[in-house]
Amino acid sequence: MKSFSLGLAAGIILTSTLFFFFGEEIHHGHEPVSSKDKALIDAVIAQNSIPNKVVEAKEEAAVDESINNLFNRATALMPDRANENEIVSLLEEALAKDPKSEKILTNLSNYLLSVDRAEEAKNLLISCVSLYPTNQLCNGNLTNVFFNTPEAMKYFDLCLKNTPNNALCKYNLAGFQFMKHDYKKSYASFKELEGYLDSDEGGIQFAREDIYLNIGLNARELGLKKEARSYLDKACSLGQERACTELEATK
């Protein structure tokens, strides 16, 4: 009898007790074996690995179920700000179970931003973008976090490299350009974003009145008074209070 230790790719070590009989001679495992015997070894490995794979699958399913349960409990409490700490705690508990979960990284960081906890969201967003470079929300939100920092352009460039059609990134960049008094670029950026408003792309339909406001403000700075009034009027009609004030001031 001979004991063989066989290492699998998954890191499982299987120990199988085998012996091979050729006529009257016993050949131990360290000696060459025939193709028939090799097939027998492979069959035993496969058979022994099945229970391990089943256990792993069950464990993964249990973790997934636990994470989903925590996630669902957290989302059920939204958006009530009174539940803020409990929501964060539930999502953090879910993330602890799977630190690389794209769903939890995205939603926890996004929620932290929504309740003005940007500093806590920062590292989560960096991790999210590092692990999932094409995640549009994490990329866009990362530009939010670094908007008023010297590193802002680094993250705008990264966002547009990772997700070239990311409307949230472009929206933040347009605002950044306006803040830097680069009205020509800001005007062009907001005009491009206007094209997203009547499609399902981009997910920035909620910002329609703000996009109109900013086109109007940029147009005014560029001396395009008629266009400025037109866009400010659109924004004002949608309830954008600043647009109403700016409209009165734009003669």
C-alpha cells in the first residue's frame, strides 16, 4: 500500500491510498505507471475532489446569501437619514464578508457620499476603481471626492480613460471647468451632456435643470445673451431657483 499526496489547483490536498498490481509485483507510486493506471489515478482525484467542490460551493452560496440579506436590510432602511448609522453598519458587515464585492463597494461608497461622509468613501472608491476599472459609478464618484483637490485632474483623466462615456464624470468635469473660469470648455462639456438627457444613457436625467442652468451661465460669460436667457428660462421653468434669479439679471 502506498499513500499519494496530490495537490490540486484549488489548493486542496487529497490523500488517496492506492496500489497497483502488475502480475506478482507491486509497484509503488514513485515509479512510472501505465496510461491505464494514470487514468485510474485521475479518476480517483476527480471523484475525491467532487465533495470538496460541493462544500466550497455551499460555503460560497451561504456567504452570498448572508451578504444579500445584509444588503437588502440596508436598502430597506433607505433613504431615511435617521437610519444612517445602521445602514452603514449593515453594509460594512457585508463588505467584511467579501472585501472585493463590487456591489457592496459601489453601494457603500455611494451611500457614504450621499450622507456627506466623503472621507470615509474615498478609500472604498479607490479600491472599487482598482478592482473594477470599468465601474462607472465608482469612477464618477471618485471625481466627486477629489473635486476640490490638487489631484482633481488626475482622477478626471483616470475616469475618462476607464469609462470614456461616463456622464457623471463629464458632468463633474464640466463643473470643474466652470469653477476654473474655463467657460469655453465648460460650455462645450455641458452642451455635450445635454445630448444625454433625452436618452437612456448616462443616468443624469435628474440633473436636467442644472445642465440647463450651467449652459445658460456659460453662454452668458461667452457673450451669448440670447442663448443664455433661453437656457436659464428652461431651468427656471423646471424649478431651478438660481436660474430664475440669474434670468432676471441677464438682460
